[in-house]
Amino acid sequence: MRSQATTSDSELRSKAETIYRLLVEEYGQPTWRLHYDPVSELVLTFLSQNTSDVNSHRSFEQLKARYPTWEAVIAAPTEELADTIRSGGLADIKAPRIWGALQRIQEERGEFNLHFLTDLPLEEAKQWLTSLKGIGPKSAAIVLLFCFGRPLFPVDTHVFRISHRLGFVSPKTSREQTQTVWEALVSADLYYPLHLNLITHGRRVCKAGNPLCAICVLQSHCDWYIGTLANP
């Protein structure tokens, strides 16, 4: 595999723009939209940790069906909350974290509303979110990008895997460092569509165990393919 250290910044930026363009040609151009209100998005990020999208959304719907308001969630025993979200996995860890985050929002804001994050400087908004137990840089980036359109590039398992295979980061690079790399390589207006298209590509083609390299539109730009399969 070609070392990232031997590739200039301008080459990496050009490659990143090419990846963006090819993915748009393959999957279309996602446009920013509000998926969930910010508090719901925050709760969903807790539920999505270490599980599939199917399981996390199922547990989220079960939570919303049982508790009509966020007030009802924090009024419930955490053991009951854990049983409600059991299908999402790690319920005994996630339940107290969700409860704690909602309790803090209510205590600090007087309501279940995170729109104050829009007015905070970006670093302060990130710091506030990551001060919640169980919320790391990726989860904070998801809330800020998806709910407020703020310029952050979340790195989930799909983005992380593809970033390594394409040669943008080394195997020792952390997810947080990978986020910084992408934010430096592409303009902020590309964060949202590129993030979503990388996830789609990871689910459909660049899979963890059995990547479908033969049909991959990024094949000729993939360091892993070139170094491992094209030149065995």
C-alpha cells in the first residue's frame, strides 16, 4: 500500500474531491435535511453505539412508544428504561447515560432543547456535548452536523474503514484523527454529502469482511485494492 507520508497534501485533496465526485455519480447528491430534532438525535446516538442501524432505530421507536415525553423518560426507573431499549444492545450501559443526558439538559436549559448549540462557538459546542458521559467526538459531530449543519465530519465504522483502505490515513490513525484529516481535505459544504455517501458505499460495496472490489467505482483510487488484489 502506498504510504500516506509519500503523498502531498495537494494530491490528497485532489483524490478526496475525486472520491466525492465518483460517489455522487454512483449514489446521488445528498442535500442537508433535519433528520430528527436535536434531543432525539442525541438519544439515538446513544442507542446506535455498538449496534446496527436496524437495532438502534427499533429500540428508539420502542422508547418513544413507551414514553410520550422526555419528562416521562427521566421519571422512569433506569431499570425500566433499560428493559425498554433492550433490543438495541448494551441497554444497562445506555439507559443511565440517556437518563443522565436528559436530566442535565432539563436542569441546565429548563427544557428539552439543544438549540443553544447553534450560537456557541464550534469548539464550545463540541466540548459541551462530549462532556456528556458516553458522547465522544463522533457522536458530537453527528448531532452538530445533522441537526444544525455545523461543519464537522463524523467518522463512523464505515467511514473509518474506507478512509484506511483508500489510503487517506494509516492503520494506526484514530477515528478522531481521521475526522481531522477529512475536515482538512474537503470544503465544509461537502462534509454532509460525502459523509453520507461514504456510509452508503461502506454498507453496499466496501464491506468489512467481504468487500465487493470488482464493482467498486473507487477501485482505481483505492490503495488497499491496488496493493492487495490488483498486485498480489
